[in-house]
Amino acid sequence: MKTVDKETLKSWLGQPDLFLMDVRSAAGWRGSIAKIEHAHRFEPGRLSKMARDIPKNKKLVLYCENGETSCPVMASELGKMGFTNLYVLKGGFRAWQGKEFPAVPKELK
């Protein structure tokens, strides 16, 4: 599993070949009011139902609470589905939060 640090991910944000996936657990998602800008929500345990919404021709970056909770399992599942350009954000959303790495309000569901 390849990882990416927050500085590199910040430089990738907004690039057309990036698909950013917020894969925090249901509790992690509910307990937060924010997400990384441009991130798409994919709930762990429902990946097979949502996989058709993930582009195979883009660089996929996954993040969860700390980079070690949901990400390894979801990255493994995606790899089995044929996705090859996968990265996990080192330290997850916890590492991202901060003045230089702002988050945006998430959509409430």
C-alpha cells in the first residue's frame, strides 16, 4: 500500500486526475463537521455497492481517522477490484487538520 504525506496531497488537490475518498468509519464521520475539500464519502462496508462510482483512470487517495483504521481494508478491497493507482494519507484526517491544511464543512446527511 502506497502512502502520501499531507504536503503532497495538498499539492494534488484540485488536479483533474485526483479522486479523494473519505473512508472514515460511521462514528468518525458523524463525530466530525469537516472533510478535506473535494473528498467523496465512501462508507466502509458498502464499498462493493459504491465501487461503480469510483473512476479507474484516476489517482485514488483514501483517508480515514488516522490512516490505519478503514484505509488498509478499503485499499485492499479496491486493489482486488482492479484499482492500481491507490494511496493512503499518512496519519489520516487527524494529521490533515490544522492551519496549513484546512478542511471544509461536510455535507450533512
